[in-house]
Amino acid sequence: MKIALAQVNYLIGDFEGNTRKILEHIQKAKSQQADLVVFAELCICGYPPRDFLEFDDFIRRCYDQIQIIAAQCTDIAAIVGAPSINPNPKGKPLYNSAFFLANGKIEAEVHKTLLPTYDIFDEYRYFEPNRSFSIIPFKGKNIALTICEDLWNISDNPLYILSPMDELALLNPDVMINIAASPFHSEQAQERLDIMVRNTAKYQIPLVYVNHVGAQTELLFDGGSMVVDKKGVVQCMTKFFEEDFCVTDIDQLAADVNAPQNTTPDKIALIHDALVMGIRDYFKKLNFGKAILGLSGGIDSAVTLALAAEALGAENVRAVLLPSRYSSEHSIDDAVGLAKNLNCPYDLIPIDGAFSAFEKSLEPVFNGIPFGLAEENIQARTRAVLLMGMANKLGYILLNTSNKSEAAVGYGTLYGDMCGGISVLGDVYKTDVFKLAHYINRNEEIIPINSITKPPSAELRPDQKDSDSLPEYDLLDQILYLYIEKRQGPTEIIEAGFDAAIVNRVLKMVNSNEWKRQQTPPILRVSYKAFGSGRRMPIVARYLL
């Protein structure tokens, strides 16, 4: 039996557009003599639809599109994902379902059993879990059809008390098919591959896995759809961060082959490609054409500009140099050098005149209080006013350039450098920003080396350096990672060998700045625990303060 894997970039709520792509891939599968073509979880409506699922009209439109697609499945079968109505008055009103389409109609429905409700997932808010199991007979094969999380309860620390494949295995299936919406983080590709291989090892049957690709605001989907034979060897894997398509014959999977696909790309390469895709899709799906950002000569704005130029085209990204009275000459030179290396348009707009006007206006109320944080923040907000003015007047979207280390400890100015339509580096620690810069320069010097090697500075007061206010980033990021990603408390982190005073200071900064983070732009998610919907913390609290 020949099965086609259709890895497609969907748009939430674009029913006609999603259906058009699905029908195109059905025709492509037919042209390659496939018997069955498989699409991703909730592909009809896009993932995650969130509270759109509470609208009856949204659900009706899903059913309308399924009927259109089913009518084209006369000499081929297709598996598509969509919400379905729970006919039982008890429980949640919907299921997260896979529809098996053949002979011009819906031949079978399979509902998702394991509903993730952690990190960025909130599926139990909407869906009722499946409680019955059956296989789908097709072309002489018995198909065990599951949906994303249903295959993940195979780890050493199971999250659920039930394993859907254990139940389906009792029915003697010949092949597992899993349709998924598995969001990207920098370790997810390898974890996902390991999970799929473990399933084939346990059940001793081949697996066909189809994932989403593309960005849905902050959530990035990397693709990496695959066919794994019953020996755990990856027989084919689709591209990462691109739409892709492949056909496999599950009756003719090689019995013994070398499998270079059983590894995944380098972490920094994955993050780079994820961010480029995230920027591109955010603009494309919202019909935005051009981006603007403040270019300081520092590493964060340099990396953001390079990523945006690759995603949108250099001509569509405008860099604005906004030097203050404290900006160094080499920072201006570095910023100009980068803009020229990328062939991006740029402007030089000094902010001292506007800042001086603010100083003069506030002089009576500041009443001789020495220069301090307020004046630093006024400079950052002056830049934001100018950037937003240009964005509004000229039709740009402002890119935020703050990194995760700064966002974690509140080292940024609300309504200043924390402004933007989308945060590109808000889930990238400063130490990884440096690695991204080196990756961008892997073939030639694009980002001026001085932007990478000079001590980081906001340049908002004389001789300012980030290290005046923060621990060195190499140390800071280790503590932040243990606290944010690993959820370790101060006792555990101190026992790991970190200085108690520094640990307590850093954790206090993290918790006391939650109010700032909840007012920031959406952050492209590349880690296991990103700020935003996947990390829900109260603003008013006293833990570690």
C-alpha cells in the first residue's frame, strides 16, 4: 500500500485556503499512484484554533470543507484532522478528530484520546477525550490511527494512565498512522524522533507520522514528518520548516538500510531556520509587507536584522539608527556596516534633540534630581516613538529585538525597546544570540565582528555596560535556564554550585518583572519554556521576592 505524506503550511480559520491546499495534494498523491494521503492534525481549521472552537459557525465551516474534500476521494483515500461534534450531551461539546475519507464520503472518525493540557497546550478546555478503540481496514491492511499526543505516553515517566496504542495493538494493526501538530522547540525534533522510534520498537509495526509546518503567531511548527519501519529505521523524513511531500510503500520498506535520518540538525541551525520561518509567516499570513527596527550596532538588533532580511528580503526591512548623546562612534559604524552588508535601507535619526525637549519639559517636576534610570528610559521611549511614528506613517511593522535574558530579568524599557509587533529573539538567551551571530557569519562576515565581540551596552549613560546591572551573561543564562526551563528553585540551583547571593538576586528579578513581560509582543517560541502562553505566572505574588 502506497501512502503519501502531505506536510502543509495551514492558516487558522482559512477554510477555503486550507482546503485548496489539501485538494492540490490529493491530486498530487493520485498522480503518484498513492492509495492513501495523510494530512496533519486539525488541518481543516489550522492549529491551534483556541476559542474559535466555541463558535458554532466555525465548526460548521469545518464540516462543510470535509464534505468538499470527501467528494474528491473516490479513487484514493485521505486522512484529515478537524474538530467534530460530541453527540453525547455529557462532556465537552467537541472531539479532536481524524476523518478517514474514501468512496466519496466519511468512512470513519477517530478521536484523540490524550489531550495535552500543559505548557502551550490547552486541549481539555475544548475537547472530550476518546474512550473507545477500533482499527480502520483499508486495502487489506489494518490501520491504527492516532492523533499526536496519543503516541507520546511511551516515556519512562508516563503522563497519562492510558496508552492508546496499547489498546489498538490488541486489534492486530499492520501500520500506525499518527497525525500531529507538534510545535517546535530546539530539542523537540530529536525528542519526537526518539518517541516515534520507541513506538515502532514496542509494537513492531511501521509508523507513518505527519506533522504541521509553518508559524501560527508565536508557535512554530517544524515539520519533520517521517516513515519509520518496524525496526526503528527512518525510511524517509520530510524537510524541516518547509512544505514537503513524499510517498512510501509500506509493503516495500527496506529491511536493512543505513539511516542518516535518525539524527536531527544542530540546535543553532534549527533555531535560525525556525526564526526565519516565524518572521516570514507572521508577515505573510497577516498580509504585512515590510518591517522596521532600531539598529543600535549591538548584537541583538544585528541578529534580528539579519534574520528579517533573510525572511522578508533585504529591501523590505528598514533599519533606523537612533544614536543618543551617549552612543559610541563605533556603534554607528557597525550598524551602518551591517545595513550595507545586507543591502537594507537605513536612516540615521539622532534622538538628542527630542530627548533634550523631554528633559526641558520635565525639568520643573524633576526639580534637580540627579540623572538616573528615568532619563535612560526616556531615551528608549523616544526611540520607540520615532520608530512607531515611521511604522504608522510608512506602513511598517516594528520588530522587537529584546533577548530572553533581558526579558527574564526586566532589563528593558516598557513602551521603549520592548515595543514591537513580534518579538524575534525573546525566547533566545543572550549566549545563544552570540551563537546565532556566528552561524549567520558561517560563510562570510555579515554581522560586523565588533558587534559580536564588544561588551554589550544599552549606551544610555556614559560608559554603560550590561554587566554594570547584571551578572555576566554566561553565568546569568545558566541560572535562568535552571529556573525557567528546568523549574528548579533557589535551593537546587545553589546546590548545583552557584553563588547564593547571585541566585537569589536573579530569581527575584525574574519574578518581580512579570508585569513587564505580560505587556510585551508575542514571542517566537524556540525553547521548551517560552514566556507567553506556555509560562503562566501571577503578576501579584510574593514567591522569591
